[in-house]
Amino acid sequence: MAYIKNETTGICISHFVSLEVKQEVIRTTQQLLDGSVYIQRIGEPTVSYAVSAYVDRVGKALLQNAEDTAALLEVSVKHGLYYGRIIELSFSERLAGDWYKATVLLAKEAAI
């Protein structure tokens, strides 16, 4: 079953969750005099998780608290278990039934 949980407090925030793994690579591109292109990758790729979750007012407050305290979050979806801390949090307009769509970007954390 999918869920997003505050690992620090042990409180489940929502069961309506989807997650996509994102990767950002730092690279420089230079064009040489003969027209060929030289690409240099610098360092290791930065991995983050783009999470969409549907939360009620309590879940919204729990996510805002987790962002404020830099709490460790656990996200479980069909394809795995992921851990991270919030680096970006936004909410859509209020949906029917007093729900919100939360868009959360998590910085990858080493598995516990």
C-alpha cells in the first residue's frame, strides 16, 4: 500500500501518493574549433524524488511541519521504499471535500 510517513514522528501523512525518481547531472558543453562537441560530466548525479500526494487539512499541516523541522520522510509505493527530506513543497488550490494536492520534492536520504 502506498503512503507517505514522517519517519521522525512515525505519523502517516497520506495513503494517496505517487513518486517519480529524478536525476540531475552537472555537465559542461564546449564546442571545439573543428565543430565537434566536448561534454564533461562533473561529480555524481543528484537524485531527488518528485512526490504527488493528496492530503486533508491535517496532512497539509503535517507536511508543513515536516518541512519546517527538516524531518525524514518515508515514501512507500509499488516499486520501492524511498527516504528523503523536503527541499520544495507546494499545494494546489483546495479540492472538493477539503483536500489538497501536495507537490513535494525530496532530497534523497541514505536508507536506514
